[in-house]
Amino acid sequence: MDRELTPLELKKLNSNKALIALLSRKQLNVERALRYIDYERKLKKLQTEVIKLQTWAIENNERIVIIFEGRDAAGKGGAIRRITERINPRHIRIVALPKPSEDEQTQWYFQRYIQQLPKAGEIVFFNRSWYNRAVVEPVNGFCTQEEYEIFMTQVNDFERMILDSGIHLVKIYMSISKKEQAKRFDEIKNDPLKQWKMSPVDEKAQELWDEYTKYKDSMFEKTNTENSPWKVIKANRKTEARVNAINHILKRIPYNKDIEI
């Protein structure tokens, strides 16, 4: 670091969290530690607002669906954890569905997602959603071209029905670069506590990068509607992405910001 620290920066660094941030890497990085302290401060303030949003939803029997999509290792799960870690767990659900069962494969595609929609006063977070059929499935050969095309003709009507029923719907896409994805895959593979996250689909993600891009662009072109728009969050820096995702949710949901908690 080739500049003098301001008194405010010195004050920020004089804390346990700052020391942990400084010492968590082999090489001291003061700028990184300062960014982390600022992130923690912003996050705490935003999490307070998320509590207000949840309180409003419970008191008014509101129903909220928040979708997180993005490439493998884009930080969807981490963002959801930061959003939900301070709120009442009895009034939220995090949905990350496995591949369809044999019975589910015979059903209307949207059927198993309908079963996961929120009851009154509940917020449901989808860590991947029905949009699997827009990108992941066709790229990896998990659906036919006909099934893909049927989905693309039905999805906007499906979301219109969700909105018309009074459910709030927020769609977030976490966007990372190919280089950043490769870096995160390496970190996952080398961390015994994270290795379970790698799947055969993940292993092929770099090889199929351009195919993912093609289907992702088609998804945005077709489903980024006025009533149900996508919010693309640049996610190469996880902390900024989490803050931006929470900010977007708070802007999209018309909760009472003056509510007492």
C-alpha cells in the first residue's frame, strides 16, 4: 500500500473483524480489509431492512418469490445465505430442487414448481428455478428441443399467472466471467469442505461456456418482460454482488420501510 491511511480508515482497521480480514490471507492486503469492513457495515444495514420486509410480508399475508439464476459457481447460494441469515426461518423456504423423479418427468414441467410457491406471509428463494429448462437442460441435453420450445412459449404466461395471483416475483441473474468461474472451480476442488459442490454438470461448464451464453441470451430476450424483468448482477466480486442483490430486492418489493422491528 503506497498511501497514508486516513483517521477513519485506521478506526475501521482497529476491530476484530478487520484483523481477521487482514490475517486471513498469506499476504496482508489493507485495501481488501477496508472493503470487507465497509461490506459488513452495508450488509448489517441491509439485513435490517430485510427483517422489515419480512415483518411486512407476515403482517399483511404477502407472498414473495425470489429467483436466483446464473452459471455454476456464480454465488447464488452465498447471496441467499446472506439475505436469510438474520430473518425468521419459520417464514422462509430455500428451494433447490434435485433432478425430476420418474413421476415428475411425466408431469407438466411447471407442476413441481407450483407446489413450492409460497403460502401467506412466506418468502421462497429459488436457488435455480424453472429456468433450468431455459439454459442448463438444453445445454446439457437434459431435454429435447421440443420441450425447450414449449417451455419458452409458456413461461411468460406462467409468470403472468403468478403475478396475477398476487405473488411478488423477483428474478436475479448472477453474472460472472469465464476466468472467474475457472478460478472458483479450482478453489472448490482444492477445498475438502466444498468439494461436494462440484457436479458432472459443473465439470463441463467451462467447455460449454459459449453454449450457455447462447441460451442465456435467448432467455433474456424472451423473458425479460416489463412485468417480470431480470436484474443482472455482476458477481465477480462476491461482496458487491450480495449487496447489490439485496438492494434490488428491497427496491422491487413495496414493503413498509418505516415499520418498527
